[in-house]
Amino acid sequence: MASNGANPEGSLVALWRYPVKSMLGEELDATMVSERGLRGDRAYALIDVETGRVVSAKNPRKWGNLFEFQAELVGPPSDDGPIPPARITLPDGATVQTDEPGLDERLSAVVGRPVRLASSAGDAPRIEGYWPDYDWLESPDAVFEVKLPPGTFFDAAVVHLVTTATLDRLHSVSPQSRFDLRRFRPNLVVAVSDGVEGFPENDWVGRTLAIGDEVRLRITDPCPRCVMTTLSQGDLPKDPNVLRTVVQQNRGNVGVLASVHRGGRVRRGDGVTVE
């Protein structure tokens, strides 16, 4: 049966953190959550030296190899101390750390444009995106700009989550494509109760999600998707049909965005309830 807006209960089956914006991230077993989201998430980003914009895989014409980089923190962050450096694995398998000399020059050489690493976003951070030239998009072959929340490297909200039911539904209508969670870069993945199908998190907007004993998230908006979902990464091939299916089946949205109403620790296996 489809979701009908009841209070589905489920469990937290995956947690992901992305220490450097638009690079691949790291899977976690547990983490602290504060008003700024998962501790250490989007702690760093590359800045385009020429334009001052935050570098984003939303414009693959300019930044075509960001998903060939992977970032992880060198150690677990404390609850209230500084964020540890991140270790970045480059496309050739070599590694660098965000605190080592010569980092900007080395990263610039690999991405093909002058960049610098930043740990502070400033008051008016912006990114540039690109809608590919597909006739099923509202604005094909168009460049656009997005203003990020002041002082952060987040596109719109500090937490993004998706349910396994949503990924299953997309796969069921388009089985030739791989709707792997990695394409959608969620922080939290929720497995809902048996019998809940479709896009259950659509019904959660405006409600509170309880995770474990401590954390409460306020679900604010559906999460609109972009060209990033179609890009190759790891063993996932480039696949425009991923975005086309999302547009056709759920108005271009996968998952939901959230603010943190109450922080605390979350762990894989925590119970999840919609209040």
C-alpha cells in the first residue's frame, strides 16, 4: 500500500558525512548531530580563485572530476572542539591532508583550475550549477547560481535524509538504472516499516522526526535533485535516466531536507518515528 501520512516507524540504516563539499564522503556507525548537522559534514570546500564561488559538482562542465576525489576526517571530531583535518584521496590514489603545505597548488593541478581550500564560507557563499541539455527539464542547457545559507557550505539545509522505500520505488519503475543511495548523497537513510511504499518522506514535511532517544529533526522541504545524480562515481556509471525518472515520478525530488530541532548522538540501528 502507499504511504497515507500515518506515523511510520522504522530504523536508521546508514549515516554518511561529506567532509569536503562535492567530494565523495565516508560512511559512519555513529555521530553527533548539532544545529549545524552531522559533526564535520561539509566542514571544508574548494573555492574557485577566479570567481570566488564555492566549487560544486552541480556544474560538471567546469568541475568534471570532483567525484573522483574522496574525503574522510583523519579522526573522530569532538563534540565541541575544532574539526580535525580531512584526508583527501586523489583520482590517482595518492592522499593529501587539508592541513599540509602546498595543498592548494596540488588540488588546482588535479581539478584543472586554480582553487583554494576553505573551512569558512563567509557571509554570502554561492555556487554555480548547470542544467544539462535534456528536453524533459524545465531549463535545459542553462547555468544557474545558488546562494548558500550564510556561513555554511550546505546547499539548502544542514541535514538531508532519504528512505529505502523511495529508492525501491524508483528502481521498480526504472530497473535498468541503479538508484544507489550514493547518487543522492544523503546524511541519513531510513528503512521504514514493512508495507510502507512509494515516497513516504513526502508526507513528513512540516513534521518532526525522532531518531533514537535524543535527536529531533524538523522536516522542512522536499529535496530537489540536479545533474549530480546522473554523474559517474566509483562503480556507478553516468546515467541521465536517473534524473529523468526522478522528474517523472516525484516532481524532481528525492528525500527531504531538515533542520535540527534537538541535537544529540545518532547511531546506526536507532529507531525512527514521525511525530
